[in-house]
Amino acid sequence: MDLELQEEFVQVRRIDLSALVKEVKQLKDKIETNTLDAQLDLLCGASRMLTSTVVCKILGWSRATFNRRLVDEFNPIPMTKDGRDWVICREVFTLYYNETFNPQN
């Protein structure tokens, strides 16, 4: 959508501008709380290691999907067995997430 303004000044009612600013602020807050780092902070705090439960919540995977992704031929999730559960370092998970689900081409 191309928008071309030919006027140098535009008049907007204060109430309309205030409503627009409020909506933009709400969207900004929603985006900031929806980032990967914000979600990780919420789910595991300052911990450097993520459990399989946290990974499944972040990625929206069931336990069966998680188990399939552990042994995936092409892009397995790089988890390490720690006792009875699987763990991954937060930095490694962020790198895996960005390469797999948010590639920057």
C-alpha cells in the first residue's frame, strides 16, 4: 500500500492521535513480551539450561514431536541427556531456533 501525502501539514484531532498512540504502545508491549528472550526469561528465569518441557512450550511441540526431532536426520535438536531429562544451553537453543524457525536470508 503506497501512501502519498501532498500536504506539508496534516491536522489530526487530539483524541484520534491519543487513541493511535495508545494502540501502538499496546502493540509494542505485546511484541516485546512475545520475543524469544522474554519467553525464556518467563519460563526459566536466569537459568542457562533449558529442559525439554521448556523447549516444548516455546516451540509448541508435543512430547512425541520432541522425541521425533531428537532423532531427525536433517536437523536434530541439539539436546543432551541429563539424568532422566534432556537439556540444552540457552545460547545453543537460541541459535538453533533462529537457524531453524527464523532464518535470515
